[in-house]
Amino acid sequence: MSVSGTTPDGTASEREASRWVRSMFGRVAPRYDLANHLLSANIDKHWRNVTVRRVRDILRRPDSRVLDLACGTGDLLVALEREAGRALVGSDFCHPMLEGAREKLNRTGLRSTLFEGDGLALPLRDASLDLITIAFGYRNFANYRAGLIEMRRVLRPGGALAILEFTQPPNKAFAALYNWYSRKVLPILGGIISGAPEAYKYLPESVRKFPEAPELSAMMKDTGFHQVDWEYMTFGIVALHVGRLR
């Protein structure tokens, strides 16, 4: 795997890739939730619930500081706050996505705070967090290794990072079927629902270029995370990685 980060078609640098991703998510934000839930048949809710359970020990500590990074419209943040029973923090670098998250928090009566920020340059002090979660956002970073280093920087010793992300299924036969669906069917359906077919053409390409689960685990260990483990879900189309700092 030689790709340092996401590489949308037509981009030639990390800055261009970041700008493209931010613009794309801004366009799909109004119908992002609808598209996600329909295209995943609501299985995405199960993936987030599994993530919450895996970090429950930290969430239930009343003094723990928790950030849901690349929070999008706030689905995981809502689930995390409900488990923690207190306000947490969410961040995204796409303003329209944050507006969707703010509306969702207000609608559900939750109190988590939000700030606009880039995961590659977080406006946070060193060793200031106990937990970072990121669901379906890490794959869109312009530099994967730099993102891990930045997340490690703001985590305290004993802190944890949980990455929920699409991946390539380990079963080759199922992977072939899944890739066919992702490349031929998903862009059409996603385009109809969201009104932005280029976003759902980007999705399967970004998954194809993204490190597979064992490689991501190795990257996390290489950048200072310990006790890294991961699990596949839904026939291996999604993987949850959890790593901790000593």
C-alpha cells in the first residue's frame, strides 16, 4: 500500500484532496443520513452500536474527555452521548455536516458541543483526551499516517482510539460481488438519493485504495498505539479497530 491518503480523481496533492472531500461532503450533507440508512439497510446503526459497546468503559467514566472526530451529521456522537449520559465533543471539517449534527443534537435534546476542525491539525492540547472515535471519516483523510500521529498527540497515556471504517472483505468471492455492487449499483442508487453521483463513485474507489484491516492495524502499532485489535462486521465490509496508548 503506497497511498498516503485519499486520492479523489483529478487531485494531485494532499491540499487538493482535502478541498475536494470537504466540497463533496458539503454537497451531500442535506441527504447524507437518508442515503446512508437506505443504502446500508440501516445496518450502519448496528456498526455504531458495536463501536459504542467497545469503548463503554471509557464513556462511563465521568471525568473522561471524549471526541468524536469527523463526526459528520452526528449519528455516532448521539449514540456515544446516550451511553455516556453526559455531553461530549464532536468535530468535522465540513461546515454543512456540522450544521446537520447541530440540528440532530437539538432535535434529540442532547448537549454535546461541536467545533469545526481538521483531523490533521486539531486545535487541542497535547494529551488532552481519553478517547477518540471516528466512524467512516478516517478513510477520507489526505494523509493516513499523519492523522494517526495527530490523534496520538492529543490522547493521554491510557487513552484509546476507535476507528470504524469500510474495508475490503477477506473472502475473495464475496469481495468480488461486493465490489461489483459498489462500482456498478451504488453510484446509481447513491446518486439518485443524494443528487451527487460523483460522491458515490468516490466511495468504492476510496475503499479500494484504503489499507485493508491487517495493514491498518500495523499502521496504528507503528505510530505508537498498543493493544491494537480489530474485528470484521457484516461479512467483512466494515472493520472496527481499537488501539490504546501506554
